[in-house]
Amino acid sequence: MFATLSASATPIVFNFDADTPGAPNPSDTVGGLTLSVLGAGTVCDVSGDGFTSLSGNALITNDCGGTYGGTILEFSSPLSSLTFDYAISGSDPVGILYLLDGQFVGVDSLTYTPGDPPSFEGSLTITGLFNDVLFDTGGSSSDYALDNLSAVVAPVPEPSSIALLATGMLGFAGLVRRRFKA
């Protein structure tokens, strides 16, 4: 079951700066929302890598002793949106699947644009209702780094709203039943 959080339009930001470089699969809790990283992905100091959108520590594959492969970002509550900065090197795209309780919600990808420098950086926003984000390399050796994850928790109905809805549905059911008896 999901943790109960009050949703707000204020994003919760995960940036890995408090994590120790070289730490695989970090787990962080910010503002009551927990992010767990599964699969490939190691915290790495990318300050000297020449990135413009990534600085300090980032979650990266095949660097700092990390491994190639897919990464899963697992959130403790459903999100309505996730924005993050990324960098990718290598010619193969990295597919992104987002899921809610294991059910497919949507797809996107990180792609490489050849040029100088030999990597591509950008920012991506995914929207919908989801709690897992899978980065799938499809067996390629493309490296990717993620930083500054800005998550917006999906609205959760208040108990009083649910009670009001249930009362209205019971009243409607009674009205329908009365009409069929007449």
C-alpha cells in the first residue's frame, strides 16, 4: 500500500549530493517520499566531467566502478510528474518505461545526438500516474547519468471526500431501488 502524503504542486527534489560517491543503489527520503534505486546505477561525482546541467553527485552507470544495464527508480507514493536532468553517451538510446503497481503507463527515451562534446545532456519531464520508472538499455553499452529528480506526488483523496462520495452513492442506490419497487 502507498504511504499517505498530502499532494502539493511543490516538487520534492532528489539530487544525490548527500550520497557517498561510489555508493550503489541509493535510497533517499525527502519530504516523506522515498526513492529507492534498483539495478545498475552508482552515485558518482560528475563535477569534473564537463557537464553543464549536472554537477556534484549524480546517479550514473558504468562510471565510478558502476555497472552497465537498466535502472529502476521506485517511489513510495504515486507521482503525477517527474522532471530530471540527464546526460547520455553512446549511440544507443535508453528506453524509459513508467509503471503504476507493475502496470504499464507510458514510454519515452533518452537519445544521443552525435557531436562535440561526445555526450548529450537535457531535461525530461514524464507525466501520468506512476510509481516506478525503468531505464532500459536494451543490452547496449550506452552510459547515462541522472540528477535533480523533481517529483510531484499525485493527489490522494481525503477521507472526508471519500465518505461524501460513498454517502452520495448510497443515496442514489436507494433512489433507484425505490423507483424499481414502484
